[in-house]
Amino acid sequence: MNVGFISLGCSKNLIDTEITIGKFKEHNYNVVNDEEKADILVINTCGFIDSAKEEAINTILEMAEYKEKRCKYLIVMGCLVQRYYGELVKLLPEVDLWIKLDEYDVLWNKIEDLVKRNIVEKSKTKKITKISEVPQMPMFSQEEYLDRTVTTGKNYAYLKIGEGCSNRCTYCAIPYIRGPFVSRKKEDVIEEAKDLAKKGIRELIIIAQDTTKYGVDIYGETKLASLLDDISKIEGIKWIRFLYSYPEGITDELIDVVAKNTKIAKYFDIPLQHISDNVLKRMNRKTNKKQINELISKIRNKIPDVTLRTSLIVGFPGETKEEFNELLDFVKTAKFDKLGVFKYSKEDGTPAARLPEQIHGNTKTSRYNKIMKEQQEISRENLEKKIGQKYEVLIENISFDGKYYIGRTIENVPDIDGLVYIKNKDKLNEKNLINKFVNCKIINVNSYDLIGEII
């Protein structure tokens, strides 16, 4: 039978999808990329914020239409299922099997029950998990991580080092959906990294909900810096980066290993969310304005060529005009290289959803637009400083008209950050540089991308 997959949400979710693909392949199913050719369709959902939930529901409804054609079974898994299982079963009878996160340890048993014995109703008699019931997530086994099918191409792969989150920010539902933070054993992570290197992967992107918490639960202290250093010793791995590093967990040891290790990207992704002490307190964040500014200065002093990325939330309950202007001024002075903004989403079951003074949607949009407009100018200013500099660029694609190679420097996270466009001077061999590293000089920029030439 043919099986097709749709993975929604974050890169951590994508790894769960890749493991599930590996399970189907192990049982001799044929994986297809065309929904019309699929006998089974599997959707891995996100339930983080309203827009993600809406996307998931729309995708389920869209894929359900294929059941009138070839598709025999529609399977839905992931965060949305964990969070709203009872409601979804009633709302979407088109779905043949729902798989919650806390059922991943029996995922294949449920699929076999459906496909081989056609026991559909079994999946609909499970106990409903409410958001108030915080599960201790069972992780996929180490063998299943090793058997996963990487879907991100030949060059890079995500490497998940932990599951869940224990930070309890008042706006976030992740601890209620995925449980508290649980680290993978260091030897297991290293084994998977070596396995990916043997498969030809040259860039590893280390992820968890908060990578700086890695090791605290099983070793009594953070082990991210030593883990990065150990991964850098693996033959075949050229670039290493880590994402989602909360400010309070960024230690001097971590900054030093980034500064000194040539394989590790000089890149910090620090989700700050806000700068006003009052807002940070209402968010239950663990840092304040003074500590944040001191951290940024420390990182830039120790790593002058560092790339800093952050994410912010506008329109948090009670955010005054003054508090927003404080955030906007911070964006203007901090001059982050990369910056993303979210409009606050009121999430069921979270403490922030019960706060008074919820902000009107139009106000959120206005504040979002002001910060993004400012950041666009900052991004161009930062990139203009790179004109004339030389970079090693990984070529990953070519423009539709064949005029430009498209690649990334070590400063660019795939699918998130900007790109490098390089003039293709030899159209007769336009694919001979794909998946190769080239030396490049930056000759121009736009708001988010670099334009270069091979040297």
C-alpha cells in the first residue's frame, strides 16, 4: 500500500513524522508524495497557537476529500490530537485513527489494528486527555530514532535532544501538551549524530523546546556545551547549530564553546519574548531587562561576528502602549540580525488566558507591523556591512530561470533565515554545484538576502 505524509508545525514535530515514515518503510509500505496516489494519508498536527490549529483542521478536511477517491485510511497524530482528542473525534468522523502523543509507544500497534484488522472503533474508545492532565511523554526508542527517514534533503538534519518543557511560561500550552522537559541520554544523541553523518548529512541542527535545559534532569546540570563539543568531533559533520536557547540558560561555558569551535555556528537563537520587566513577570519568564541586555553585550563582546536571532510576542494581556514602545525601542537599539514576531494567542488552559485586559486583535496587528517594519530596515543595515566579505556557501538549489544558484552561509538556518543568491555564469552545467560548498564574495544585498559571486 502507498502512504503519504503531511507534517505541520515545528521541526520537533517533523522528527516525529520522520520516525513514523521509517516505521512504515520498515513494514514495506511505499511512501509517496502525491495525495492522489496514497492508500493511507497520515497528518502530524500542531496545536500550539490558533493559526496552527486552524491550519491543522483545514488540512484534515482537505485530505478527507481523497477518501472519495483512492485513500482508504486517514490517520491523524500529534499535538492537536493530544490536546483536543475528545472534541476532534466528534467533530471529524472522516478520520479513521487518532494517535495522541502519549500513545506513540504503541503507535504501530494502533496502525496495524486499523489497517490489518480494520478495528476502527478501538481508537475512539480511548480515555479523553484534558489539557489539565500533564503527561510524562514516552519518547520514541533509540532504535526508532536511528531508523527515521530524513526528509530535509541531503545536507542537513534536525537532531532532537529533549522532549517537552518545564519552563511554564504563562502563555504557552506546550508543557500541558508534551509534558515536562525530558533529556535524551548523551550517548544516544551521539549515536544518532554518527548515524546521520554516515548517511552523508553534513549539518546538524540541535533542537529541543529549550536546548539550554539539556541534561539538567538526568545529569543534574546543563550538558549542552559538552554535547556540542562531542558532536563536533564526529567525522563528516561540517556545520553544527543549536536553536531555542533560553537566555537564563546561556552559560559562559556555552558562549566559550561557540566562540572557539570552528564547526559550531556563531549563532544564538534566543527567544526573549519581551523586554519590559512588567510583561516578563506576567509571562513568568526567568530573566529581566537588565539581565537580557547584559547577556547580549557579553555574547557580542566574546564573539564579535556572532549572529543573534530572537522571537518576540506583541499584544500580551495588559501590554500598555508604554510597554510596547519600550519593546520597540529595544528592537531599535539591539539591532538583531534575525527577528520573528508573534501576535499573542489566547490558549485554552494557560494562565495568561485568564488574565484581564486582553488586547484587541487590531492593536496586536498594528504593533506587529511596527516592529517588523523597523526590523526590515535593521536587517538591511546589518547585511550591508557584509558587502565585500567572503563566505563559504552551501549551494542547495537553483532559481527557476537558471540564472542564480541559491545557498546558505553558516549564519543562515534553513527555511527560517535569508539566502545567498549567486550568479550562475555557466548555464550549460547549471546543476554541477548543487550540494557543494563554494567560496563566495558578497556584492549586494536586499532586506533579508545576500547576493554574491563565486571567487
